Amino acid sequence: MKNKFLPVIIALAAMAIVDKADGQQPSTNATDTILERKRKDIDSLDKKLFEVLGARERVVREIGVYKAQHHIAPLQAARFQKVLERGIEAGKKEGLSAGFVTEMLNAIHKESLRIEEAISDDKP
């Protein structure tokens, strides 16, 4: 009797697999391909983000040299406040929260101050 039902069970299993493949859920391979493509997009954007941050910090070095030569303190609180306000507004347009933008700009500012202070410490 087992042999009699085996073809029926195999046929039902095959039908279930076909029905699932025709449903709205993408197959594992399709999902993996989509995720891999999107992750490559993120990797590319991350690379660009670091290139822009690097360019920004090179300008910070130039400013640090100027400040050191003219005895200007690295920290300019009013300037940073303006940068922060503009950043929050720009972030809103991109759907970014003010909290995130503030944290990000504080981290960037901290690195910028580190660079400027290192330059200032090297100058007599």
C-alpha cells in the first residue's frame, strides 16, 4: 500500500512547491539577488560618503593652519551652531531626524576639532 500512495504524495508536494513559487513571495534566490544588489548600492554610497568626509577634513586642515597662523582658537561655537542648524534643515529634506543629524555633525565636528588642535599644537 505504501507504493500506491507515494506517487500521490510526490505529486501533491510538487504542486505545493509550484503554487508557492507563483505566489507573491520572491524565491530565496531572487531575494538574495535583490539584497546583494542593494547592499552593493550601500557599499558604493558608503565609499562616496567617506570620500566626501575626507575632502571635508582636508579643508579643515587648511582652516586649522590658517587659524594657527593667526592665533584663532579651533573651537568657534557660533559657527558650529550655524552648521548644525543648516544640517538639520538639509537632513529634514532627506527624511533624516534632527537627532541623527545632530549626532552625526557632532561626531564630524569632534574630528575636525581634533585635527585643528593637532595643527595648533604643532605651531609655536
